[in-house]
Amino acid sequence: MSFHIQHARPDQAAQIESLLDRAFGYDRTERTVYRLREGLTPLTELSFVALHADGGLLASIQYWPIDIEGTPAILLGPLAVEPALQGQGYGKALVRHSLSEAKRLGHRLCVVVGARDYYAPFGFVSAAAAGLLMPGPVDWPRFQVLELQAGALEGVSGLIGRAAPDAGKADRARRRA
């Protein structure tokens, strides 16, 4: 199927929310990662959608600013693919595209809570083994981290926390300077 990737637009927000409900269920907001996202805006420069040639929404991905004991990082997710189209490569295309863009923009660390077998080929490793902790209940094998820049995990350990509400804006401004 022919598709293209573009930045998510504000007018697609309702479509994306509907896709998230179909992909993860209505109780998805009860998960621990949603506590880290509360009150924050996803990083617009890393929010992408996969669209069919006719403009139909196939998949979406978002990232959020987080903090690891004073070290800024990004949280991948949610990544959602239209349930009937899962396994056809749309999600992996979005992950490859967005991680490449995150590296290009200067982000250093990326955290995800997702299927180990899905994210390991992208280079994600156990976050717990790397010395990171997640607040609240988490399925520890699904808690993973990726160095977007070599050596980014050196000296980084501890509890992942919420970024300040304007952290994404401040971080973006710092990287542009």
C-alpha cells in the first residue's frame, strides 16, 4: 500500500485520539506512562502520522519530554497503527523516521514502554539494567531505553519523572541556538 509520513497537524488530533482508542482501548490513559504525559504537549517536531495516498490515517507516533534525575530525555509513545493494518510495516516506518529525526534534532536519550521484540531491532535495551526506574506499576521487560547519541547514558541513572510543562519548548530553543 502506498503511504507517506508527515508531521501530525493540529486538525488531526481527534482522528489520532480515535485511532489510539481503537489500538489500545479506552482504558489506555490509566497506564503509568500517561502520568508522565499529563499536562504536557507532545513534541510537535517528533509527532508524525502515516497517511494513505488518499489521505486516510494509517498510524501515528508521538514523543514527550521527560526528565531522568536532571537529564532531559524523550518518551516514545504512543505508537498506534490502525488495528486491521498492524504488521504491515507502518509502525516500524514511523519509528525509523522519528528516531532519525530525534537524532538529527540533537536528542540524546529515548525511553519507551513497549514490546521488547518490537523495539530491540531499533537498538533499545533494558532501561532497568541501565539503572533507570519508572514510577508506578510497569511491566519491566517492556521498559527500555535507547542512546540516540553514543555515551548518552554515561552517568545517567535514577527515576524517570515528568518534565517541566515548558521543557519541550526550552529544549527545542536550546538545540536551535
